Amino acid sequence: MGGGGPRRRSSIVTRRKSDLHELAERWTLSEEERELAAGKRGATRLGFAVLLKFHTLYGRFPHGPSELPDGAVACVARRLHVPASDLDSYNWTGRTAEYHRAQIRGHRRFRECTVADAKELTGYLAGTVAREERTPERVREELMRRCRAEGVEPPTPGRCDRIVAAALHAAEEALTAQVCSRLSPESTQRIVSLVAARAGRNAAAAPGAGPAGPSQNDPPLLKTIKEAPGAASLQTILAEADRLLAVRSIGLPPDLFTGIAPPVLAGWRTRAAAEAPSLLRTHPVPLRVTLLAALLHTRERELTDTLADLVISLSGLLRAAAPPSDGPR
């Protein structure tokens, strides 16, 4: 029962030793870093060294001691031969800390983020990662990486949020304009009409409605396109075929989403499927058209696959229901 206990404890101890060793490797000052801190005394010496090491590791300064990993201060203090408690007296927001940060920036050839830097970073993100990933977290990661590569200290968290949001917005505008440029005016109008406000019997009907037009209970075309198939039957196959014809009647070109990253296309499709027509109507036309086109594009593939599956299923049901053959006479 207790046979695994010592082994588990040994594993935990080994892992802790490994973590401490890694921490010591990362936070032990180099000779050059020690020399930079050599002219300072007491709390200012340890504070400067901690700022320098943190900036070297993360490309920015900590906002306070709470950001420092456990044990990091002790590693730096041991190298400087000062007590770790000296850091308690360091003023993180005073003139001395500002002077230390300026020294470290100069040594590491970093600069604070300017308005021009923020504009350049936004454009870079909009033209790269924001075209491939629509998640703010992923764009923020690339922002941090780019800042470090360019020797720019990341802006404040709030400003980072604004840069990320601006990059995502700019990329979306560029992508939706690209998609819309590939659509004919007729196709664009058909897509827009899918969510156009209508009243009563003026609602659009799916292809296949009788010559007198749809009844008041017929769902709008967009709802019809979104509907899931029923059980395998001839009626279901005909309904799915009507949906497929409805999608193809829009006239989407085959290269409409060429060059669009799959995660972006999938995100557009999900938004179009989840948002109500009233919400879709509030979007700018390029975004509205792109979202709906993404839904139509993916639904065409889904409906084609569904039809094939239904035909196979119905064929199997018919074979199973057929009376057994008497064989040759």
C-alpha cells in the first residue's frame, strides 16, 4: 500500500532540486552584470541588479517585487554578497529607480515605446499574426516578442490592449476587403439580402418553393441554410439538395477564401452561425458580407458531404427492408 510513497517523495524532491537549479541558472548575475552593479551600495545595489536581471530575461522592468519569482532575489543577493532583505528598502517608483532604469536601457540598447513605435507595432501585427490568428492572446505574445526583437520596452498593459485591438481591427478590415473584392456585385447583393430586414410574406424563400411563393410559416433562407438534416429519408435528401442549391445560387467564386488562414475562416463561420440577423446587420458591409460568405462557403461543403452520407444511409435502409430474394427459378 505504501510502496509508492518513498518513490513519489523522491520524485518531488528531484523535481524541486531541478527547479531550483534552473532558477539559479537564470537569475545568477554574470560578471558583466556584477560590474554594472558594483558602484552601488545596499538596497540600491540589489534593486539595480534585480531590475537588470529581470530586464535581461523578460525585455521589460517588473512593476514591483510581486512579479519576481520566488527565490530570484536570493540568487541575485548571493552573487552580490548582500542580504536579500535589502530589497525591502528599495523604492520602486522613486528617482533612483528611474535613474537605474535609464542606465539599464542604455546598457541594453532598449528604449521606451513611443507613439511612432506603437504605430509601427500595430502595422506589423496587422500585417502578420493578426491575419493568421484572431485571438488577442496570440497577438499579444507576438507583440511582446517583436518589442524585444526591436529593443522596445513593451507599453503599459492598457496600451498593449489598445495596440492588439487596433491590429486585429486593421487586419480584419484588410481581410474582409480582400474577400469582398473577389465577389461580383450580384453575389454581394444576394449575400446582403440574406439578413436584410423584411416583414411578413416578403421573407426570402429557399429554392423549391411553389410558384405562389412561400407560406407565412416558411423559414427565411438563412435559417433554412443553417438547419441540420433530419433522419435519412427521401424527404430529407430533397431538403438537403434544396439547401445546397440555395447556397450555390449565391454564386460564390471558388477562390473566394484562397489565402485566408483556416482559423480565421472558421472563426468567421462560427460568428455568422451564432449571430442573429439583427446583429449581423449592424456590421459594416464588408464584414457582414464576409461573415455570411464564410458560412455559405463551409455550408456548401458540409451539405455536399451530408447528401452523400444520406444517400448511402438510405440505400442501406432500403436494402435492409427489401424482401429476401427467392433465388433463381
